[in-house]
Amino acid sequence: MHIQFHGAARTVTGSMHLLQVGDQNILLDCGIYHGRREEARKRNRELPFEASQIDAVVLSHAHIDHSGNLPGLVRQGFSGPIFATHATKSLCHVMLMDSAYIQQRDAEYLNKRKKRKGLPLIEPLYTEEDVRSTSSLMTGVDYGRTIDIVAGIEARFVDAGHILGSASVLLTLREGGETIRLAFTGDLGRPNLPILRDPVFVGGDEGADYVISESTYGGRFHAPVERMRDQLLDPIRRTCERKGKIIIPAFSVGRTQEIVYVLHKLSTEGLIGHLPVFVDSPLSVNVTDVFRKHPECYDEQARAILNAPENNDPFGFETLTYIRNVEESKALNEREGPFVVISASGMCEAGRVVHHLSNSVEDPANMIIIPGYQAEHTLGKKLVVGEEVVNILGEPRSVMAEITVLNSFSGHADRNELLAYLGKFDRRQVRNTFLVHGDEDQCGKLADGLHEQGFSRTLIPARGEKVPLN
């Protein structure tokens, strides 16, 4: 038995781990790698294994850095089953179709330039037809149920509390009379996040011999979840007093729905009056529809709102409008404040939010609320660190709007939450803990914390590193 780490190794993107048990090859996640354009294109197109030799895929959740290259895998010859929770299966179809559309549009744009220069044309990483083929291979799995993946490998999915349908997975591996239990956390959420249930410990009663854990915030701390409401309410009130616009760049999956959910509560409590709120992102609208169809993933508070006759939609209230039409989106730029716009992308790098920022960032009456992690070199990061002039759509813009960062809205467990979760494993049983999905410094800080807790061995694998499980 071996595990080989092909993605999310000393970085937070492109989750992909190859598990080999006997002659069976199981892929844990198949995410897109995000990075510099040429490097990303090469890594995503040139898989480090033969796709046709993969027997099955176990998918932790629908975020594109975990699921985004499944259609590429299928395009290159994979035809086996893909196991994921029911909600992840539903989300994946919507998100991968959106990703395919972007791939095709990017290829069309680049090929116009290449054709003029007489350069070779490129193909999209995958197409919408590849996504349809991928969706046909997906098998929905219930939380808590043990299933056979292939001969000699069983899996049990438990709620990871990160996004709708996210799972941690306990794999039982049998080879030559030996039984090994491998725990894969996927991305872990935080206790008490709105909408979703708290993360469930993946070890159960059996525990694990090996653990693959995310480490995104292995050395960082978040503000308490309980501060979400006030952190959002205070800047909204300040902006309303000066009749400004409130622009919230938010990821389409998870963050948008959490913000809408909190605004729903503020609205029903009469704390934001009749403030108009617009969700301006076609993908966010489609994803929210999926959220509505999977209440089995909700926590007790969200289910109570759903079941209350006067407020039966946790993602809707009187002054909330979902926008699909481009003309309606453009009209928001001419509308006088106060009002709220929630729009993708979360790091302000693409999508409709870029146009809203371009039209709003130079007005001191306006507010830009940043509710999540911003990667280096992104427009969102430049706003967070306080750059006075930023380029938006190729034009320099003076940053006059107020910038507010909300760190209580993170969907990832922080250092204390990761250590509390991993601390439930039996140190005498765990032979090694593999730290992935984190920058190297964050992995190292989490490893130090685990050593202090008494875990004797941790490994921060390099990309391509292969480790025996024995």
C-alpha cells in the first residue's frame, strides 16, 4: 500500500492524492491547480498518471480546487465511479458546467489572438460534454454509511462542516491479511458556522492508522463565529448613514449563502430596515438553488427557519433580489445607495464584482466588505493591505471607499480548531499524519502543534512524494 501526493502538497490548491492498494488505484480528490497561467495550464492538462488506470475517485467536496479537474480526468480516459455525498454530486454538476464554460470562453479568446499571429491554437481543458460524462459517473453517498469503493477498500463519509455536502472520509484498506485505516479530512469547517452542521470526527470508534489533514490555517486564528452578525451589521449601518453602496465580493459556494443567511436574520429582526440586497452572480444563484434542495445538510437553527411558516426560505427575504440578467447587473452601477451587492469572484479577480468595484471604489461614501481569504497578488489582497491606487479592468483607480475585512466568515478551521479536531485521534494508534492543503509555513506550524500534543510523526509531503502505508 502506498499514498502519493500529486496536489495540494505545500500549497492550498489542486488537491489530488493517489492511493495504491494491491492493483487498485484510488484517487482522493481531483482538483484544478491555480497559479501562474502557463504553469497551471501545464499541470492541469498533463496528469501525473494514466487516467485510464484509475479505478475510482473519492471526492471530499465540490470546491473547484478539489473537484475541478474531474472532467479532464474523464476526457483523458477515466471511466470508473466517482463517490461523493448527494449534495456534492448536485453542486459539482453546476460548478463544473460553469468551469467548462469559462474554459471554452478562455480558449476562444486566446485563439483569436493566436490565429492573428499564426500560432498554434489551444483546446479548453474540458468541455460541457465532458462535464455531462463526468456527472453520469458520480454516485451519491449517505453520510455515515460504509460503502465498498473497489475490492479491498471501504469508505465512510462524515460531515466536514466546510461547505454544503463536504465530507471527511475514513478508508479501510485490506491487502494480504493486513487492515489499515486511513482518515482523509478533506477541508474542515468550523464549529457553529451558520446553515451547516458542525464537523463530525472522522475517526469514529475505530480510529485511524494514518491521517491526511488539511492545514490551510495551521498557524492562524479566526475571530469567533459568534461575531459574524455584529461584524456585518456595524459596517452596513455606517454606510447606510452616508447613503453609500456596500460591495461584498464573495465566493459563489458557501460564503454567499452564509452572508445571505446572516442578512436574512438581520432583516427579520428589523436591524437593517428595508435595505435592498442584490446577489449578482449567475453561479451563486444556481448554487443557492442547490442549497435549497439539500436541507439534510442544515443544522438545527437553519432547519427551524426552513420549517417556520412565516420564514420558510433561509436564503430569501422581502428586500433580497437574485440577478441573472447582465442588463440588471449593469443597472446597479447607476442606482443610488444605500444597498448591498454580493457578487463573485471572492478574490475580486473576475466576474461581475470587478465592474461593481470599478464603479464604486473611488467614492468615500461606499463600503467594500472583504469576508474571506485573499491570495497574494489578487485585487482583493491589494485592497486588504491598503494600496491607495489599484488597477481595475486595466485602469488605475484611487481607493477612496472604506475597506472592512471580516475574518469570522472563514469556512476553514483555524489552528485551535484543527488541533482540537486532530487531538481526538489516539496518538498510540496514528503512525503518521500527512499535512496537505496549506502553505509550507502553515503546515510547519500545525506540525509543531501536533508534536506538542504527543503525535510522534508528521510529514509535510512534497509534490509527487510517495509514502508506504505499513
